[in-house]
Amino acid sequence: MGSASARTEGEAEPGRRTTAPPGVRADSGARLRDTPGLTALETLRTLESGPRGLTEAQAEERLLRYGDNTVPERRPAGRSWRFVRSLRDPFTTVLLCLALVSAAVASWGAACVIAVLVVVSAVLRSSGEYRAERSTAALRELIATTATVQRRPGTTREIPVDQLVPGDVIRLGPGDLVPADLRLLRASGLTVRQAPLTGESAPVAKYPGEGGTGASGIDASGTGPDLFERPELCFQGSSVASGSATAVVLATGADTVFAGTYRSGTYRRPSGKGAVPGPGARDTRRTRPTSAFDRSVNGVSWTLIRFMLLTPPLVLMANAALRGRGLETLPFAVAVAVGLTPEMLPVIVTTALARGAALLARGGEVIVKRLPALHDLGAIDVLCTDKTGTLTQDRPVLDCSLGPDGRPAPEPLHWAAVNSLWTLQLAELPTPDALDEAVLEAAGDGFDELLAYEGIAALPFDPVRRTSCAVVRTDAAAGAGLRLGAHTLVVKGAPEAVLERCARVRTDRAGGEDTDLDDAARARLARLVADRTADGLRLLAVAVAERPARPGRRYTPADERGLTLVGFVGLRDALAPTAAAACAGLARRGVAVKILTGDHPGTVTHVCRELGLDTGPGAVVTADRTDGLTDAELARLAARTTAFARCTPEHKARIVAALRAGSGPEPGPGPKPGPDAETVAALPRTVGFLGDGVNDLPALHACDVGIAPRDAVDVTREAADVVLASKDLGAIDGAIVAGRRSSANIATYLRITLSSNLGNVIAMLGAGLLLPFLPMLPAQVLVQNLCFDAVQLAFAFDRPGPAALRRPAVLRPADLLRYITGFGLLNAAADLATFGVLVLAVHGVGDPGGQDAFHAGWFTENLLTQALVMYLLRTGRRSAEGRAPGPIRIAVCALAVTGLLLPPSPLGPLLGMAPLPPLYYGLLAAVLVLYGAGLAWAKERYDRKAAGEHQGNLDAGPDASPQP
């Protein structure tokens, strides 16, 4: 589509006069946003518009030139591309290569089985992500639907937001979403919420500046505050909190700050020098760091790949050297490699994750857009979140009412409530002010006293003078210390604005004694305001003054003078109802909550205190301290810091990246952590980030798993991996549990399958070198693998025990390798013991009939030991199998029955197996009992060691990441 910035320097529409100031292009509305110092009239002239807006013909022409006012959407991938993308992991590639090798050596059965498993896994993964994409699309909400626009010769009407063009003059009212980048022409009490863009929770006063340094404090050189601090500019993505305004559209569509942030995928806080990425910026939305899931799968996959690539050459060389067999053993070597391969891994992973995501979506609380993100949720050990709207409700509540001496006093709240009540009643505000509502809610018990006053006049809050004023009269004057029938001005507003209008201060809180407000008293009050503000309070000063009652008198801001200060009321953001409980629950699961916000450090400290987070020395740090730190120093600081205040988007992204990199704790006084604590703390962490604004985009791209609430801005919700139905940390706790449950099932499958497969391969290699024939035929190996694969699908539907949900679930290849090596050797010992049993029980192993019996005996033993391993090594056996038979029990029974009944069945001879003598079953039972006892002992020892390591990590403090 067309873009204002695409026109060449000095180019103007034919037949139109360009009146732009030097260095500003007439068609470049987006650049006008970056050029401070222009008056409203100069802006209108530069846009070739006027106070009454554009004509319909001009608007249609500009719509063709600039295009629709829409945020560029990321086109969802089609089903075919999703299917192809789901095949792009190293393990699936190896499986496909094995299928090709199997086909090359005419092992068509193995090739077909592997190909079917790969296709099934890809279909499950792509269809699950497609359903998640559709669910997320149902949650999308437009930034705004319609706008009130003025068009010449004097009509005002509603038009769709996407039809707005630069130069349009529009009207804003309370609750409106700002539909484009605007320059204010007129405003009345306008305040705007910019939290989605800047992270600041408090509404910002906006008013038209008149160029130069003016009211905005910006000079024409462009060296003033950044764009978001310029009072005459409003940006797409923000919303009107109070007041009304008329504004001219500067930029639409791809030229807005909002769209520039979305397009670039990074967030550079715009400055007066135009740091917003332009239309030609490179699309970096998909350049995300490697996630925890990717690290786990890639590490495990390459470990298995090395084993699989090493096994066939070893089999061929050993048989050629010791038995004189050549390429005729190639099918057996391929079958052994396939036997080592956990063919069901893609299916198990996809099924477990898809099932967990479906259960979350069915509950209506969480939508997982990217299936691997569910694993990353389970692996989270650090959750970073913005404060505004996630931990807090973005709604003020009264914290205290203070006299001028800083001690609690009821009088300031009383007069603040009088001001709020009659301002709301008489000023006819379109929507109530949130601060007034908070004051009236706090004064609810004394509401009848407020009705004793009669409202005379009201001057609503003005962002320029920063005060509101209510004029009241009462006949119950004695109780308030007022003269009967006199008018009382009650002024409430910013402390510095009210104090400069005060001449006296009330010192006797019980009566009405006032003293002059001298310089010393002003300095003391300024310190009081600074101290309370540093503690996170938003203070409003309250002052009163008596005026003689004069009928027909009109009150103006000039009457706000000679006031008497009665005190202050302090307000805070209300905490979300479930925030404290959710933070405690996350801590119990080994997840550290860290706050990254643009708010004042005092506000953040108070929020941390109320949430039960660490508020000790150094727990809250202003983000500017990180500017001079190296990445390693920042990682150490972030590990021991609970919250960062005054964060810009760049700070958030860098802190998240530092947490992901991990670093050991700095040495210092106090007890030393456990011996492995420093090593564990230096491991990469898995970091989640919860954000809802455009300013959170860089952090969402820097973390392992990005989380956004449903009512986040569109681009943030689209960039996130997980979408919450509400801003409730409790929903994240449920999602983490679901992720750990799925990850635990995947880990259990890998441990059990790989240890069993490794033991079988070692035993086959040993028996193949000792026997004059192959220990199992390729067809028998294939059928055995098919049986294993069929029952192993039960792992995706298992219920792990509580121990698996108490700590982050991270698959580390080194830990997995130690596990499968230990239990694989134990399994190989059982297989070799069975080899001895077969030699004793089966006579004539050199005859064809003896070979068939040997094959049958080993086939039966392999299936029975696999069933025993599944039953004894499964996670959470005692807790999960207490009631009805679960999927693992059913699978174990089916596998055991198949191993016992298949060799003597009519299918046995077709597979080269013969019935076994009764003696073999007795000896095999003894081997299985000993093997089961060894497994139980080894499992108990492993669990005890893992629990000790986990407790050591907890004792090491918050800097140590829990082991899997």
C-alpha cells in the first residue's frame, strides 16, 4: 500500500501548494510526529488540511495514496507449510534416513513403519497448531472499530477506523481507543492511558502545545522529551481515560509507531529524532532464541544419532571379523539400529503436548499457540511480568489520609470526597474519573455527611493547572467550622500545584487552627511528598478556602488562591485478587517471579511487599543501573534481584536475555551454597515473560515462552506463544502444571525406552558374537519393535505423580545419558542371563528347531522385561495407580500377554519361532524376579539421589535453578 514516507524529498501533489517548514515534507505525516515545535496551525497547513478537516474527495484520494489504516497482520501458515515445518527437527530427519536405508536393503516392513510414525507425528503436530491458531483468531479484537471524523463543508459522522487518512480531523471522548497517531488541536481535561506503549500505569495528561518551548517544554531543535512525553501527541494503541479532544491525524497504517514496532519485531523507544523503524525495516519477528524445548530435543536427538550411526558399523565389523559374515548381516545391523531408535518419540511428544494443550483450551483459560511452548511452560524456573494490569488491576484504591504533619487524619479524606462528589455531579463529566471513584469508595461510610453540603459550582480537573475545584455551601456549618451560608472552595490535585496556591496550613487537626505557610513549612511538606511518593503512593493534596456567598457569581481558576492546606490522600494501584496466591503457588513449584516495569521504584517495592516477594536490600533496582554492566554482570544482578523499575522496552529484553543465559551467584558473606549450587545456577534458565503492551514485544521475543492475556494489544497477543483468557497468574500456574505433566510423560518414555533398547542392543551384539546364528531375525526384531511402539503410546496419556510437578521439567542430555547407561547395563545383564537360561533349557541350539526355540525364548523375554521396566520405572507409580487401572497397567498387561502367547500361536512359525519347553518358563520367572528386585533397588537409589539434589538446590537459594 502507499506510504507517506515513500515519496521523494520535496515532492508534492500536482496542483497543490506545499507550505511545510524547511526539512519537513508536505506528505510526510509520520515525520510530523517526530518534528517538535510546530503549532497546530502549522501542522494543519503541512498536512494540507484545516480545522474542519478534509473534503470527501480529498479523503478518498488520500485513502488510495496511503492505504487502509490497518496494522499489518502476520499471515497464518497454511496446513501444507505447517506439515512440512513439523518435519524440521534432527530426530525426524534421522528416522527418515533410517527408513530410506531400510528400503535400500529391502527391509520394507521397517521402512513403512518408520514412515507411518513420522507422518502421524507431523499430522498431529500441524493439526494441533492449526486449531490453536483458530482459537487465537477468535480472541482477536480490533484496536478500534469506528471514529468520529469531521469532513468539510461541516459534517460530522462515524466512519470505520480503517478509512482514516492523514489530515482527517477527529473527535475523542472518554473510553475511546486512539485510532491513529494524532496531534491535538483542542482538548478539555484529556488524559490518556499509554500503558500498552510505555508500561506506565497512570494516565498521562495531554493538551495542545503551541510550538516553541511552550507548555510542552520542547524546543524546535527536537532535543526535548521523547515522543510519548510530548503532551500534544497521542498514539495508536493508547486509550482516552478522561476528557475530550479534537485532533488531526498525522500517520495511519504502516506509518504509526504501533505498526512500526510490530513490523520490526523490536522496540526502540521513539525519540524526537525519529528512531521508529521505517517501512523498509527488516522483518525480525521470527528470529527468536532457541527455546528450552529446542535445546532439549536437539540435545537428546544428537545423543541418539551418535548411537545409531555407530551401531550398524560395529555390528558389521564384529560379525565380519569373528564370524566371517559380510553384507548378509546388513539387514540385521539396520534392524538393531532401528531397535535402538525410539521411533515413537515424535508421536509421543506431539500427542502428550497436544493432549495437554487441548485440556487447557477446553477449560477456557489458556490457549497454547505453539505446541512446544507447553513443554517450555513446564520447564519455566523464572517468570518475568510487568506490574501494570497483570499483578495489579490498573485501578487506584485509597491507601491513607494524612494531615500536613504526615500523621493519619480523617479530614483530608472528608474534603477530598466532597470535592469528588460535587465535581462528578456538577461538571457533567462523560465518565467518572477513576481517582474520584476511589476516594468516594473509601469515604463510603460517611457518605451521608457529604450530602449535607450543597453544590454550587465545579471546575473539573485540567491537565494544565492539574487541580479540580468544587464550590459547596452547608447549613450544618458548626460541625465543619464554617460560617453559615458561606461558600467553601475545595481544591484537590497534584501536591506541587495545590501547594503553590496555598497561603496557610492547618496545624490543629481537631479544630480549625491555621498558620501561615512559610518557606520552612513548604520545604517540610515537599520532603513529606517526596518520601511518600518514593514509597509508591500517588498523593493528592487537599485544600479549602472560604468565600463570601454572592448570588450569580461565576467561579474561575483565578479563585483557587489563598487556600488552606488540610492534608493529603494517598492512592495505590489495587492488586489483582489472585496475584498473591498465584505468586506463592509459583514459588512452591520452583518458579521465581520477577517484576519488570516502568513504574516508580517505591510503587514496585510496595507491590512486592504485598505479594510476599523478597523486599530486602537490593531486591528492587532501577533499570538505569544496568546500562553500564556487561552481560555477565547483568546476569548475576538479575539472578538476585526481585524487580526492576523504570524499565524501558530495551531494558526488559536485555534482562530477560541475561536471565536465560544464567550465571552463578556472586561470592559474598553468609552461608555458602551446596557443592553443586554454583554449577546449577550457571546453567541456562528457562524464562517466561507475561506482557500485554507493545512495549513488551522485545521481551516476548527474547524469552523462552511468551505469554499474553486475552485483552493485550493485537500485536502482543499475536507474538505470544500462550494466550490467557484473563490477566490471572493462577491460569499460568495451571498451564505450568500441564506442561510439567506432558514433559514428565515424555521424559519417562525416553528413560524407559532408551534404557531398555540399549540393554537389548548390547545383549544382541554379545549374543550375536557368541552364537553361530543371529540371536533374532530381522522380522522378529521388527515385530518386537511394533509391540513396543504400540504399548508405549500409553505414556502420552499417563498421570505422573506429584513429585514430577514440584520442579521444572527440563530434559538434559547428560542426565538422560547417565540414566539410560545405568539401567541399560542392568537390562543387558538380564538379557545375557536369559541367554544362559536358553542354553540350559533349549537343546540342540545348532539345529533349526533349536534356533527357532531360542528366537522364541529371547522374543518372550524381551517383551516381558520391557513390561517390567515400564511398570517399575514409570514416574509416580505409587500415587497414580491407586484407583482404576491406568493406561500403563493396560499396556503392560497387553505386552506381557503378547510375549507369552505369540510364540506358541499359529503366527509363531511364520515368524521363525517354535514353542518353548516348560523348564524355560520356570527359569525365566527366576530371572525376572531377580531383575525386578534389581530394578526396584536402582530406582529407589536414583529417586533418593535426585530428591537430595533438588533439596540442595532449594537450600542454595533463589539463584540456583532446580535440577530436573
